[in-house]
Amino acid sequence: MNAKTIRRGSVRRGLRGTLTGAAVIAALLAATACQPAGGEDKGAAPTSAAPSAGSPSDGGGSKSAEPTGDSGTGTGDGGPSKDATGDSGETGGGNGTAYQDCKVTDLNTAVELQDPAGETPRHFLLTVTNGTKTPCVLNDAPLVRLRAGNDAPIVETLGEPDSEPVVVEGDGKAYAGLYVFGNDEGGEAQYDQSDRFTATLVAGEGTELGGTLLFDLPGRLDSVSYDDAARVTGWGGTEGLVMRPINQL
């Protein structure tokens, strides 16, 4: 009798435990059904994984820290702008030196005949002297006319004048060679005559200056014959440099 009672009580306790466990499971299932899909709590702030060390982030600050090569000049290569002119200190209107072009009012002129007495005057040495203490510059070749007036034709240059300007020191000299007559015919033929030479200076920009130099003939000549064979050299720093090609004509 007592044994049966004990067995019956054990069965009840086991059944009660089974029912209690089923109730707990049902409660858990009901609680789970009340949560939003995915099981996330809407009140919690989302988290993101930090990028791993050594891998640049998109649009991050590491790229802006890289040098760009911009020196602040706007060129992007740290060098001078291509539009920069680089002023060389020229004051003579672009003649390539630090000196001004010579002014006709500062130059004294002289003419020397190079032919022996008794021969037809053909070869002349034109000389200019800087009347100031400051160096000045002569460019290209003088624009020589053998007849009065600006409408007179300009003598052709013999060869190409030196592209380098001639610097005339204070009280210094510069020279040009002039050939005026090439006709060897004698007789009573009449030729053009000139009693003086004029020369217009050329500025560093390649334009004529406002003044013209006057070269009077040597004292023993009243006039000289000239024709289309006339030629003049560019300015030179020595007599020999300008007369050597002229004397070959």
C-alpha cells in the first residue's frame, strides 16, 4: 500500500514538471512572436565595423594629405608661369641690352673717303661718335639715303647685318661702310649726284626712330655720283669689320 502511494506521487510530480516546462516554452514562443523581424531592438544605435588598418577609406582624409605639387603659383608644377615674360631690365625698347638706343641728338657724324686720289669716289666710311658718357645701342643697319628727302630710296644692305646690337660706349665710336657707285662707263653720261648722306636709325623693336643723322661729304668733295649698285653694311664696332666687305665691291 505504501509502495503504491509512493509510485503514484512520483507520477504526479513528473506530470507536473512536464506541464510546467510546456508552459514555459509556450510563454517564450509568445514573447518571441511579439518582437520585430530580425530580432533587432529599434531603440539601439546601429554600429559599423571600423576599416582595417592600412586600407584607405572612401573619401577619407588620407588622400587630401598627399602632396599635390601646387606651389601656389597656379602652374601646378611648381615652376614659373609660361605667360611670365621675365623682364631682363631692358630700357632701350627691346634691343636686348641694359642700355637705351642711341639718340640722333647725342651722336656726332663724320665721313671718310676710302679711295685714293684720282679714282672715282665709291667707298666711304661712316662714323658716329657717342657724345655722352653713357653707353647707347645701334641696331641692324642705318637706313641710308643718297638724295635729300624722305621719299628718296633707301640704299640696300650688303648681306645680312649682325643681329647683335652694337653698344657704343660713352665717347666711343661705331661704323658703317658705304658703297655708292658701280658704273664704270665714262663719257658724257649723266649720273645722279649727292652732296651729302642721311641715315635714319633703327630702334630695337625694328621701327624707325624720329630723327635722322646727316653726314657731310669730306672737304675736297662737292658731290659724288651714285647709282643702283649702292650698298651699306650694318653697324660695326671697328673700321675693318665694316669696310672689308665694302672694299670687295
